[in-house]
Amino acid sequence: MSLADNIFINMCKDILENGVSTEGEKVRPHWPDGTPAYTVKRFGVVNRYDLSKEFPILTLRRTALKSATDEMLWIWQRKSNNIHDLHSHIWDQWADEDGSIGKAYGYQMGVKHSYKEGMMDQVDRVIYDLKHNPFSRRIITNLYVHQDLHEMNLYPCAYSMTFNVTQKKGEDGLTLNAVLNQRSQDVLTANNWNVVQYAVLVHMLAQVCGMKPGELLHVIADAHIYDRHIPIIEELIRREPRPAPTFWLNPEVQDFYEFTRSDVRVDHYETGEQVNDIPVAI
């Protein structure tokens, strides 16, 4: 039975049973018909995934691994803020006539900063430190740059990663762990998508830096279920979880910038019926 499914089920039950409603409040999100999009929310949800034991992809319904990986690489590898560099259309509504989403996500990852070792962007700095100073407590990326918020078409939701390397007793090798910080999350549409993306990222960075993947800690400040998603969530969490699939990452790739979405795969991935036509608040 998939541990990721159990985490998701318990989180959703907690939100529905113990969360607070935003109904009646002044809220920014709305449905395409103009109706305010209210939520039931929980503050400070923390989920822990041990990547050494299982790849945390849902079996309750299918998560599109390659598409999720492609978006992660769009931000972390291609460092792009243009939807024309992305294979999916999930960012189309936030793009301008040229395809740009402004100074958001990949744009911030590509900005170079001055270090004593030279000019590096955030991704290259992470890789440099993991290889040369792995026990540093300062291996952090941040997309929530206040001076540029007014030029972002959408403020970053998953905005920060903190990497932490450990050495298990009796082992010569190192283990790569990470904390993903997220200010806000639409649980139905984005929860497992984000978990899968950053699980893949940890696997990739661990491989190219000669480490093993460890734990991914996911911290969500505002974990919410939209009002029109509640019946869908209730049906979804009544389903029986399937066994977790096996994750495969192309072992031949030793340079982070050579990974593609074709270098990831899950084998024996059995899922429940897909949930289609999910309404998306904007």
C-alpha cells in the first residue's frame, strides 16, 4: 500500500474535519464564471516522505510524472519564464502575449549572484555546495524576491528549497534531504504534482552529486480544498490505495543539465480512475 496515498488521505480528512472556511471573506481567487472561490483550509501542514523507501506518487489517481518533471526542469534546469519552453499548457492563463509569466520561477533561478567563488545562479550554487561543502546549513534557494513581485504574473507558491546532507551511522555515502516550503496549495490539483516534482529533483541532485536520496519534508502554510473540489476529494479518499510503483531514474546521466523528462519512469504503476474536468480557480 502506498504511503503517499495514506499521507494524502489523512491530510484531506484533517482539512475537511478540522479546517476553517473562508466563505464570506474577501478572497482573491474566483471561478471562471466570476463566483468567489472559497476554501476549507488548514494552517501549517507538514508531510514527510522517505524517498529511500518509496517514490511518493499517488495511486488513488494518476499523477503525470513526465509532465510534472518537465515543469520542474523548466524552472530548475531551463530557468525559463516563458510558456513556449514548456510542453504542457498549465501556465497559459498566466502568460502575456509573448508567453512570459514575468520575473517569476525560472527567471529567478537564472539570476546570477556574486559569491567568493565567482558568479553563480541559485541552481549552480546548490550543486556547487553539495559537491564541495555538503554539510553546509546554508544550501537554500528562494523564489520569493520582494523587489520583483510586482513584475510576476503569479507570486510563487512553492517558493523555497532547503537542502541538508546527512551521513547515516555505518555508511560511507551521504544522504540528500530537503525541505520544500510552500505558502499556499490547492490540494486537489497541485499537492501530489508538487511532491512528485521535488521528489524527482532530490533524486536527480543526489545522483549527480554522488549521494542517496533521503527525506523530503513538505511544509504548506495554507493547505486548502476549494468549495467545488470537496465532493471530488471526498470520493477520491474513499478509494483503496494500490501498491507503490518503482521509480527509475536514468543512471547514465551525471550532469543535472542533461536530464530530460524521458529520464524518469515509474514501473508497475496501477491507479484508480483518473479525475477529469477539475474546475480550477484563478
